[in-house]
Amino acid sequence: MTSKKAGEMVCDTMTPSQEILNAATELLWVAAVLVQIYMRIASNNACARLSVMGVALAIHAPCSINLHIHKAMRLADARDSFEGRLDQSSILVVSIAYMYVLFGWTPYSLLLMSVLASLLPRFWTRSSMGDDRAVYIAVAAIANVAPLVIEHGVRTTPMVGWLALGGALFGQNRVLRGYGHALFHLTMFPYHMELLRYVC
């Protein structure tokens, strides 16, 4: 990337200060969810699978924060840098882990985990990821929640609502002048609180 003046919009229409905000909100929501997971495990109100969700989030958060910091320093692009590919890969790892956490070793989860795992090499072998990353994230999220919606119906409305709101904020980041990404991060905490209702 070419150097730019301080405060000028960088990758994904965000300034360095907005990228720092993105890193901070990523840390905030993941830490809040990890606290909730720890409290459930500590109170013996959880099964072993819940710890897998915690480990997956603990893997993803540093990758995401590292990417945002590199973007703030104009050292990385969201799509085609090592940091961007690592972040995208960690999101798929989380999605694979969530398949197991939510559905165990079922034919559905095994099929989706295999499909998602097959995408990982694409992030490291293609010369450019383009805008495919957003598609992969959306597909993985829908694959995680669709069976829950089918089984539990209207009870999943808050969960689906938070996920939809987060997706809209993420997708409209440019319209929101670069603040959509941080707002998306903040919706991930209430979304996960709803998602935890269906774990174990």
C-alpha cells in the first residue's frame, strides 16, 4: 500500500483511529463472551463443548485485533495481506468450532465442517481473495443458525435479529462513514448471549 496522510481514509474506508476502535471493540465483545462462558463452566452449568467455543474465540480475537492494528498502521490490507488471510482463516475456524458446539458430531455438522475446512487453503493459495471473504462469513453464519431457527422457530428471533443487524452494519460500513465495523463488533455480544441459549 502507498503511504497516506494521517486521518485519510484507508482500507475499507476507515481511518487509523477507526481501526483502533475496531480493535478495541473486538477485544471488548470477545472478552465479555469469554467471561460468560467461564461463569457457566465455573458454575457447572455447561457441557464440555462450551469450552470449545471459548478456545475458538480466543484464537480468533488476536488475529482480528492484529489485522486492525496493522491496518491502522497502514501495514496491511483487509483482503490480500498475511494478516487479512489469517483473520479470515480464524473466522472459518470459529465457524467450524461452532458447528461442533451447537450440533455435536451429526451428519449436518460433519458435512458443513468439511465444506468450511475445504475453503481454508483458498485463502492462502489464491493471489487475491477479492470480496469473497464477506460471502464466506455470511454463508458460515447462516449455516450455524439455520438449523436452530428451523427447530426453535420464533424463539430464535432475538438471535437472528442481532445477527441481521450486525450483518447490515458490517455491510453498510462505507455508508456509516467507517463506523459500521465497530458497531458490528458490539452486536456480537448480544448475539452470542442468545446463541449460548442453544449450547449443550
